[in-house]
Amino acid sequence: MRENLKEKELVYSGHLACAGCGAVIAMRFFLNTLGKDTVMVIPACCWSIIAGPYPKSSLKIPVIHTAFETGGAMATGVRAGLDMKNDTKTTVVVWAGDGGTFDIGFQALSGAVERDENFIYVCYDNEAYMNTGVQRSSSTPYGAWTTTTPGEDWKKLRKKNIMGVLAAHRISYAATASIAYPEDLIYKIKKAKSIKGARFLHIFASCPTGWKMASELSVKIARMAVQTNIFPLYEIENGTKYSINFKPKNYNVKEYFMLQGRFKHLKQEHFEKIQEMVDDDWRLLCKKAS
Amino acid sequence: MKRVLEGSHAAAEAVRLARVKVISAFPITPQTHIVEKLSEFCSNGSMDAKFIKVESEHSALAAVIGSQSTGVRSFTATSSQGLALMHELLHWTSGARLPVVMVEVNRALAPGWNIWTDQTDSLSQRDTGWIQLYCETGQEVLDTTLMAYKLAEAVFLPVMVVLDAFFLSHTYEPVDVPEQESADKFLPDFEPAFSLDIRNAYTLNQLATPDVYMEMRYDMHLAMEDAKNRMADIENEFSKIFGRKYLPVEPFRCDDAETVFVTSGTITSTCRQLVNDLRKKGERVGLLKIKMFRPFPVKEVCNCLKNIKQVAVIDRNFSFGAGGIFAQEVRAALYGFINPAPCVMGFVCGLGGRDVTIETLTTIYKKAKNREAGQMESVWIDLKK
């Protein structure tokens, strides 16, 4: 698949993201694929800042910023208003971080998906509250340091399986995607656009600042997350039909962890435990997809 | 056409007449009859509107902010706990300069669970940038809700139309329901000053640095001040079409009065009766009903109370550590403007829906007339031992 996304650039340079920010890479692929007939709802997240201060904007589309926990509800209202104006051309999108999706925004998301509201909800997942300075979220993975899981209190709980939760809602379409696999990401954006009803994209978006790694590793780390099965690429249709888009060949999780400062305290025994957890999740996913 | 309607249904009729396009609400007693009636209107085609049945009040207001941001007239209704849950988004609505209208039914806040009337829920939202209008009758609820859209859309601030639980929300009264044609004449289609539209890309509600935030807030302040004048014009226009008028404050038999009650909501009706009874006995007593609480009608309150000796403010609400909320506002309004100021006494009664009867108000009148209450304290009436 060949795509010239640059011609359709809807993200200005001069945005306020950190160097190597995966959330900006995700936004560029997303918006340049979806196109300009898009209204975006942004609940509190890194992108509340990245989009720029009044009176500037780094996005060339209409944007409404909103309170942290309201993505699903705000988009519902925006869609309803546009529908009442007979505007069916516009695609409504929620662009939220993991905190605004997994945690504080979960109720509004669940409500919107239960009502099968007609919009695309994108969670760009950087696995912690990065905008407020790296505090743990329910998306923070087992083993990670954050400012609220410091020292020996590194997170010893699993990352919430948000895809599973949404599948249980029988959502029309849900897919994981990664900034390191653009073709797969673009395919999923197009597919999401072609479907009516509630749709969810879970995009793995590395955060060099919060993950304590060099900015040039952003895409490499995102690729390794897929290759190690830590973040598998798959789709779920109508909550039941699972398809795995990429099947890696037995990478060891350890390599992925060694490159990130947030995991530097982990010891061999922890890697073994994490490997078990990853393998277990993968087996379960393969079973669902079979 | 005159119909016998509940206060709740009067509110719903006004929303229908305003041709609201998007409604979003979450059920809470005693607001339910409003949203049930509106669901019926949307379902049977009486209204061309979308009713979003959300999973919380927080989401109800979020959805309404979303729809109003696309430039369509939007509505929500709530009460008590629901309003408290909306608190964050109350600020959001006014800060986003959205002319949303909400009907809020005054109900006590828990714990303990109490579904009966009490004004502390709405009054504790007084600093959220919403215009607040308190109603006494079903007719006033209908008329105020229609006028609320006109006012909100004139100043780009949201309006809360407030009514007492049960005493008004569930009480049937004759209500003149205007014809759609007259309602349309009074309230034409909404023309948004800005909206989310792919043909003209705006960013709304974005990051505002110290360099710009203060001016944004000052603009809201100016809009709130402007609401007083706009409301006067709107009431005149409304009165020309429908022959009814309410005003921000309504003085009743105050002209030669020595003692004046200050009331809001349905207690006003009981108080009117008492004032008439006392006047027959030669007592020099009057009543000042406050309809507009935000913006607070300082000038009108001062004008009415300037020659009064004793003022008895009735508060069906309480701010712990400060006192009855209307009493505080009245004192603040008079301070520095009227010299010597009347003796303002605050009386707290009827919390959690306890009946405020003629007897209750008579007790208050005696205490106020004889100045048996201090000016710095709140006197709690009908407390049980």
C-alpha cells in the first residue's frame, strides 16, 4: 500500500509536543488518513497542550476541548447536534489519552458504546498520565515506574484490557494499532471510517519523556512492543470476531524492557513473570481469534 | 390555551415551544416528569429533537455542551445530587459561552437521602457563571423557560430555571400554554455566533494562558451585568405578546411597609397570603420576591428596601459557617448603598421539604417586627427540641 500522507497534512509543525512524541505521530497518520471533514473532541490529555494555546492551533480541523471524563458524552452531543443540522458528511472523533479512556473517561465511553453512538473513539496510549508528569493509570503495565509508583513500589498490577471490556459491549469495531505499523494503522482508520456506529481504535503511542528513553527510540520501541506480543495488533468486529493482524516469532520481552528507564529496576525473576503474563495473554487472544 | 399542568409539564411545554433540537438528561426525582414528558414529545413527533439518554448527569451536561457547540438549541434538566455532579461542567458551559438552558428542581442534598425541596443545591452553584431565575408558579416556569432561551442567546451565558420540588414540580395549576406561532414570534430560530463546522474550522475551549484568561473572564462578567438590561427588554417583549411580566424582583404591598419579607420560590405564595391577612389587621408589612438571583438585582433590592425598617429574609437553604444565602446577598447589596440600612434578619426554615406554613411565617414576622433576631446570625425556625 502506498500512501502520500504529506499532501494531506492536517497537523501543523510548531505544535507543543516533546521530541519523539508518539501521540503526534499517531495524530498525523490518523488525521491525514481520515481527512479534513472531521470534528475532533479532545478531553484533557497531552493533546490539550500539543494542540496549542489560544488563539493558535496545530490542527487544521474544528476541535472542541473538553473536561477529562467527558469524551464519550461530548462526542455524543456533537454528533447529535450535527445530525439535527443534517450534516452527515462530518466524522466525529474523540481523541483521548489512556487516562481519559481507561480511567476517568471510562463511564462516558461505556455509555456511548452501549448507545452505539456514531463516532470514532481513539485512545492514544502512552501508559500513564504523561501530561501531568508521569503518574500511573490503569493502562500502566506491570513492572513500570511512574511518579506515583516510585522505587520499590513500581506497578505490580496488570494493565487493564480495554479492548476486552469494549468487546463485551459488542462494539461494532475495535482495533489495536501502532505508530510503528503505519500500513496497518491506515487500514484500520479507513475501516473504522467505513463503519457506522461506535468504533474504537487503541493506538500504542510511545512517550520518550515518561518512559525514560531516547526520543529517537519512539518508533523502535513501539515496534518491539508488537514484536514481543506486549501490544499485539488485532481487530474485533461486533465484539466477537477477533482477527490477529501480525504474528511475531518468539521475541523475548526482556529486550523491550532494557531500553526503557521506566523498567530499569526489573530483575530476571520479574522478566520471567512478565514473559509468562504476556504468553498467557497471547494464548488467550489466539484462542479468541481461532 | 389554558390547561391544568404540573410545574414539570409546564417546563416541558416551554422546551417544546422553544423548538429545542437536542435534549440530554439523566433521571433524578423530582425532575423525572420533565424528562418523561420530553421523551414523549420526541417519540410522538410533537418535537423534532434528539433525546440522548446518557448514563449520568455529568454526561448529560457534557452532551448538551457538545450539541450546543454545533449551534443547535439544547436543553437539560436535573436536581440536587445531579446538579452537584454537573458542577465541573456548569463552569465549562458558561466559560464556553454556550446559551444552554437547564431546568433545575430544588431538592435537598444527601445525606440523609431526602427528595424534598431545599434551595442549597442550586444556590451552591452561584459562582458558576449561570444566570439563575427562581419561579413561583407553573405559569412562571413555562414563561421563564421560554424567556431563558432568549436571554441566554442574547448574552451567551447559560440560564438555570429553578423551581421547588413537589410544591411546584408536582403541583397542578391552570397554565396558559401559548400557541406555537406566538412562541416562534417571540423566540425565532437560534443564530449561533460560533459553531463546530468543517467549513469554518474553529478550536473551542483551548488552552488559555495568563495572558488571555483574565480578559475572557472579564467578558463573562460584562455579559452577566448585561443580562439585567437584556432581561428587562425581553420581559417587555414577552409581555407585549403574552400579557405577562415578572421582573427580577417583585415588590408586593411594600409602599408604606415597615417590615418586609424577602422570599423566593413557592414560599412567596404563602407569604402573599400572610401579608394580605396582616394588612387587614393594620400591620404595615410587605413582601419582596426575588426571581433573579444571578445576576443579583442589587439596584432593585436597594430601591425596594431603602425606606424599610425591618427586613426578614426567608432562606430555605443554608451555607454552613455563613448563614442563609439570600440573607447574605441582601445584606451585601444594601451595604454602602443605603444609609442607615434596614435591620436585616435571616430566618432559616423549610429545609429538606419541611412545610413552611402561615404559622411559620407568622412566627418569623413577630420576631422580625420586634427585632428579636440579631443581624449577624441566622435564626432557625420550627426546630424540634
